[in-house]
Amino acid sequence: MSNATKAQVRALRSVEMTMTDPAKAVKFFTDVWHLTPVAEIGGTHYLRGTGAFHHILTIRQAAQTALIRMVFDAADRATVDALHAQVKAHGLTSIDPPRALQQPHGDYGFGFKDPEGRNIAVVCGVVDHSDTADRPDYPRKISHINLNNSDPEATFAGFRDALGFTLSDTTRKMRFLSCGRDHHSVVLGFGGGTTLNHIAFEMPDLDSIMRGAGRLRD
């Protein structure tokens, strides 16, 4: 089956993290990068950009800092079901079948582990924001997540065949994968173990990037 006929996720909605000091982490992401808190539920902090997504980052407390989950957006329930079938056909481990969710996580979705054991969720029906105008110096959304890999070939095949990603570009050190109109939403590195390399925000202009970098340095 070609990618043109596969079900596809259509965006990277959010990334879920644990931090040893959530209050300090929230202050960093709000003061330095101008994410906006939108909710705190059961000790989990939800932060948004200026785009429509309800949140693009969640932070909760744990004994060590870690990437907990990547959350991808699907168009509707039928697409979620089709993606779940592709995940199973590819031989990945499904954590749960598609089921009803509670907001702000969406109406419907499922979770599974990628070939290297990272948690991925596919959701639809999230109640998002209508105020989506750009603000100078504020991120719109997550531009991409960059993952180091112990088995880059297996991980690439999983994103391609199970989630419908397409290869946008490749270099000596990494692959750039697309699931929508953006050049890439996921970057897969050739090595480095099963670790997070970085998360990148999309800013409205170069000046916003430079001011954010200045605050980070300070």
C-alpha cells in the first residue's frame, strides 16, 4: 500500500513531559518562551501556543525529566480506526483500542508504543481555541520533535507504514518526516540511543526567535 492510500495523522499536536520541579519548568516555558498556561488538571500543567491546538506541551512531576508521550492529530474517528488497524498490521504493540476520551485530550483516540518503546497517542475531536492570531514573540505550535534512535530503520518504517508519514528530506545524520503541509513534524536521528534530542517551537518571525534566544541566554 502506498502512502497516498494510507490513513495519515495530520499534525503533531503536543508533547507530554515529566519534570522534577513542574513549577520551575512552567515558569521557564512561560517566561522564556511565552507559552500560555490554559489548565492544570490532576497536577498536570497544560501550556498552549497562539495556534488553535488546546495545548502543545504538558508538564507533570516525576522523579526524573522524561519524554512521556507524543500526541498526533487525526481528522475524525474513521481515521483513528484506520490508523489503529495500520498500527496492528505493522506489528506494533497497541496499548489500548480506540476509545472515548475526556477533554482536553479529545473525543476519541488510542495509544501505542513505537518500535523503540516510546509512547504515541492518536486523537481526534479536541476542543481547540478560536483565537489563533499571531502574537509577536509567542510560539504558534510545536514545529517538530527530534528523536535519537537505536534502530532508526525500524522507527522510520513504523512512522511511515503505521502513521502515514512521508520522507521530506534526509541527511547523513537524520531523516525529516512530514504528516501535513509542513516540511517536517518529526526528525529521526541515526544514533544516540532512544532519547529525545530536542523539541522546536514555530515562531512567527526571525525577531521572535532572536528575542527568545536572548531570554534563554539571560
